[in-house]
Amino acid sequence: MANSPAKSLKTLRVLALYEGISYLLLMGICMPLKYIFDIPEPTYPVGLAHGVLFVAYCIWVLIVTLKLKWSLKTFLLAGVASILPFGTFIADKRIFKPAAEAIAIK
């Protein structure tokens, strides 16, 4: 946790974007391919990537929460965003971007 809060928040925003994209790819493309069209091959690599990104996102939410001293409510909202479709995009818009702007103003 030697990085600055601004760098950690930037990393979280990138992870949120990639995690959200991987979730949509998995649920919107790979799962229909697997269960409707009987094409399971893309599910494993996309699912693996999503799993890694999900875990990294959750860990990074905790790191940023500790660095920026976010409330429990903010921590939980950012965490729950990872299990909802489009959730990380909304969390970025409503939590992460305003926090990054507040840090930039200081």
C-alpha cells in the first residue's frame, strides 16, 4: 500500500472498468453461447479472466477504502457493485470519479 491514494484510486477505476466488461462478456456472450448454442469453449478463458478481475477489484476496493477512509456504506456499495450487471460502471460514476476529482482539487 505504498502508492498514493490518487494512484490507488486510478487503479481501482481501471479494474472496475475491466471487471464490468468481463462480467458483461461472460453473461451476455459466453453463457448464451454455452447454453443456447452449445459452444462452451469461450466460457473458460473469459470466466477465468473475470474471476481474477473480480478478486482484484474486491481487494482494491478494500485498499482504497482504507487509504481514503471511506465509510462502511461506501465500502459496501462499491463491493456490491461487483455482483450487479453494470454495477462497476455506476460505482465509477457515483463513487470513484467524484473521489478522484476531490483528490485532484486538493
